[in-house]
Amino acid sequence: MGARHKLNSAYVNGALIIAGLFGLLLENWTVFMIVVIIQIVSSIYLGDIRPNSNRK
């Protein structure tokens, strides 16, 4: 497991924890799913989560 994979896992785990807190506070699974999707998609868009390596 490389560093990129570990970092991506950390970002996804963080998104799940934060979304879980929002879901628990509002007692709603829909809120959990919306928050986790928004966080993961925005992290990919901003380049925090890198799905592919840039090697050629």
C-alpha cells in the first residue's frame, strides 16, 4: 500500500466520520449520504483524493 493510497483512505475515512456526526445529530440517513457524497466529490475535484497515479 503506497502513500497515495493511505492518504486517499484517510480522506475517505474523515469524510465518513464527519458525515456520520451530521447523520447522528440530525438522526437521518439521507443527510449522512448527501454529506459523504459531497465531501468525497469535492475532495476529488480539489485534488485531495487522487484516484490515478500521474506516472507515465
